[in-house]
Amino acid sequence: MSIRIAFQGDLGAYGHEAVLKARPDATPVPCHAFEDVIAAVRARDADMAMLPVENTTYGRVADIHRLLPQSGLHIVDEAFVRVRIALMAMPGQTLDDISLVRAHPVLIPQARAYLDAHGIHAEAAPDSAGAAAAIAQAEERGVGALASSVAADIYGLNVLAQDIEDQGHNTTRFLLMAPDMDLTRRGETMITTFVFEVRNIPAALYKAMGGFATNGVNMTKLESYMVGGAFTATQFYADVEGHPDDPGVARALEELDYFTNRLDVLGVYPAAAGRD
């Protein structure tokens, strides 16, 4: 029996594409919202969760950093999905027939130059793959969807234009999460992800970060966000290269712990090729 991986969106969403990339033999489990993805794993309706964490064009995915520490799940892998936008419509339609496209509001601006050049208007939809599914179900003509070509294959639509995104580097990083932490070394370069809340003392963050520099640990990501509505309770999300058992990482985390009210390791996993 294949593992079941939950993701946000309909079949054909970019989260589905991330599932196919990370675990080609897995059974995808579509969910309405990010909270539903986590709930599906907790309820054992899915074995793992695939969640987007950041995009090279739009930065951090809203709410994900807030959800991860309370999810009860741990990062076991990462996947980088190049956001290739396809314009799709019912079979028999040509590009000249399309005057309107639907897609998630985040996706529409990423293809703005192409749409403007062809005089095509855009309309927001809750989900890009869902927009493709709705067009296929209603056999709607004169209307297209912007989504992954995976959605066109699933719903029997024709791709009228491919790779129409404005930015050729547009990539989303997804995290594959499971109920149990996996601390085994499964790659040449390992990534350790953790969240922490610094103590409310002068220069706490500066002192906390010093341990990584003095121990030669490369920090590849550091983001801050407020928790609990308090301006003095800033939480940080960080990625570092290395494993917690590496002497340098162990010393840096020990020093960090001294300056924090809270320190939680979210996962230890191999660095994916997409990082390059």
C-alpha cells in the first residue's frame, strides 16, 4: 500500500506536483486549506503532509510559520517545484477564443505580462487546479485556467500556452512532514530547521546568532514573526546546514538555547538538489 500525502488544493495543484516529485508512488490526498492538510495527518487520513513554505517571487507563504510549530509534525524532506504556468481550456478551443482566465490570486500576477499582451482578463478563483476542474465539469468555453500542466492532464483540458510566467526563476519550496522525527543521515548535506523565541534582554538575538558564526555553521534562512500579539515575543524560524549531532551545530544550538525562552527542532532532512 502506497503512502498517502496530503496537500492543499485540488488534484493538479502545485502541491500535488510536489508530491509527485518527492514521492512518485504516493497517493495524493487533496485538502481545502493548510489546516486541513495537518488535520488529515493527525486523523490518520494521510501519512504525511506536503506544505509550501516559501516562493522565490513572493517570499514566505502566509500562515505556514505560525502553523508548523503547533502542527505536531516534523520535516523529513524538502522539494523545490518550478512554478510553470500553463493556460488551458476545453478541447477545440484556440488561444483566440479565450478572453478570460481564472486562477488563484497569487498566480495571476505571475503571468501578467502574457495576459496583457494577449488582451486576456483574469478572474480570481479559490484554487487554480480547482478552476481547471470547474471548466472541465461545466464544459465552459471562452474561458481558460492558469495552472500546472498536471491539472490539464487530470481534467482533460488542452494546454494552449506553456511557461507563461513572467519570472523564469519562480520556484516554490515545499516541506514534506510526518508525525515522527527522522534523525538518520540520508544525504551528504543535511538541513536542520528550528524555531526559537529569544529572551527579552539586550542584544539577545545578536548573542544567540554568534554561536553559529564562531562554530562555522552556515545559516541559510532566518525569518522573524510575532506570536501571541505581543511585540516583545518575536519568534524566529531558521535553517542551518548540518546535523544536530555535528559538533559545530551541537555547540551552536547549545549556545542558542541559553538566550531563548523556547527552542524547538522541526526537522532534520537532506538538502534537495533544488537548493542549487
